[in-house]
Amino acid sequence: MGAWQPLPDGLPPEVRHFVERLRQLKDGTGLSLAALGARTAYSKSSWQRYLNAVQPPPRQAVTALCRVAGLTDADTERHVVRRELALEVWPRPAAADPGDGYEDDPTVPWWERLEEPAPARPAGRLLLCAVLLLLALLLTAVGGAVAFG
């Protein structure tokens, strides 16, 4: 792994500690940022922002990194808690609206999505199709019987 760029001066200790732990996890995987991006569904540039403390990572990104690093559920939960503590004091961009806060990215990798139930179809449409199919079969049978009968 290449050397990390220094974290910004004045970074709150909670943020510094959290980002340093994420960097250690990433380095422990032996993956490049591009490979990490492919394994976690977060892009290389996103990981660069997260691991250089430019932007806080979404909770799902932290859990994905922990999964790739082979951490237990308890260790993953500790990293999620560290993220929450860091998020409370994470410096906001200067141009941000005071009401703006960092929110989790709703992006979830396809393999972690819950199964969504198929939308319900009106029963009337299915029944109509069945009746029309039965009528077509009946007409075909009657027509065949008349033609060969």
C-alpha cells in the first residue's frame, strides 16, 4: 500500500481515530482502492474521500469494508459506533447550509438488499386472461370437431 496523505489539521480526534482505523482495515485487506470499490459497491473516488476525511462514509460502506476485511459482527458494530461518534463532530463543508447534515447513502449493494415482494396484480385481469384462454381452446376444439366430424 502506498503512504496515505496526512489527515487535515484541526480534525476532531474522533474523526481522526475513526479514519485511521478505516485506513488500517483497508490496508489489511491488501486491496487497492479500485479493487475495494469493486468488492463493496462504492467507487474508488468515494473511498478516497472517506479515507482522506473529506466526507464521512455511509454506514453501509463501513459495514461493507468490515465484511471484506473479515471482521466479526461485534467488531463491525464497534466500527459503526466509531462512525456515529465521528459523524457528530465531522467538520461540515464551508458552503453547506446550516440545516444540512450528513446522511447515509441509501445505496445498498444488490447482495445485501432485502427481497421486495412483487407488486400485486389485480385478480380480475388474471381471471379474464384465463377465461379468454379457455374460450379460445373451446372454440378450437369445437371447430376441429365440426371440420372432422
